[in-house]
Amino acid sequence: MAVRETFTAEEWQAVGAAPFLVGLYLVGASPQGPMGVLTEMLAVEKTLTMEAHQPDGLPIVKEIEADLEAKVLTRDLGVIDGAADEQARVLGELARALALVEAQAPALDSAFRAWLFRVAEHVVRRAVESAPPGAGGTQLTRHEAAALQTLAGMLGVPQ
């Protein structure tokens, strides 16, 4: 049985959005303009694709990637401006996705959470690498570090 078959179509949309919600949360933590958003969301996509194409990759990630390619799932989750209410909305949607996986695919829950944190780390690395010269692009901003800490706590992974 495919992992996605344990979810309704609407629930699967929520679960499939999880890696992009992680990216959006980090984008909102330290907005870097349109190019920064693009760079960070492409980092999410790259991490998803890399995991999906690993022979031992997580089945849930492989199915998310396949459904993104088939346009069953969407990458478009709206725009985030870093406002506190938007950041809270993104975390709320992520919490819902995590609860769905925990309840309906418990065997994959901890691995999925750990993978989502790797997505977050990859996004932050790309943000640091792509920062314009002179913009402090050699280390995490305090906002990015705080966002990673928030995600680590939410995902239940050590940072």
C-alpha cells in the first residue's frame, strides 16, 4: 500500500506541503527579497528530489516528489512576508502535517521529521551561500538560527 493511500486527498495535500512549509518559515525568518525566496525554495526542491532518488530514500518523500511531478500536489503555498501572524500560520500548517503523519504513518514519523530538519539545514546553507557580498553571508543570522531552533523543537530533533 502506498503511503499516500493512508491519507485523504486533502490530508495528503497538507503532508505534501510540509517541506515547502519548512522553507517558507525560514524565508519568513530572514526575508532576502525575491531572489532569496527563489533560492531558498529551490533548495527545498533540490533536497526533496535528492532524497526521492536515493535507493533507500523515504517512501513518503518519494511519493511526495512523484505527486509534485504529476501535479497532484502543489508547490505554491502563497507568499510570506515574515509577519508574526504569517509565521504562526505556517507553523500551524506544519504542525497539522506532522500530526497527520504521526497518526497515520507512525512508522515513518521520526524519519520524516529528521528529513524535514535536513531540508531546513539545506535551505539555511543555501541562504548563507547566496547572500550578497557584504550582507553577512558567511554565517547564520540570529533570525535564521532562532528559526532553526524553533523547527528543531517542533520536529523533535536535536540541533
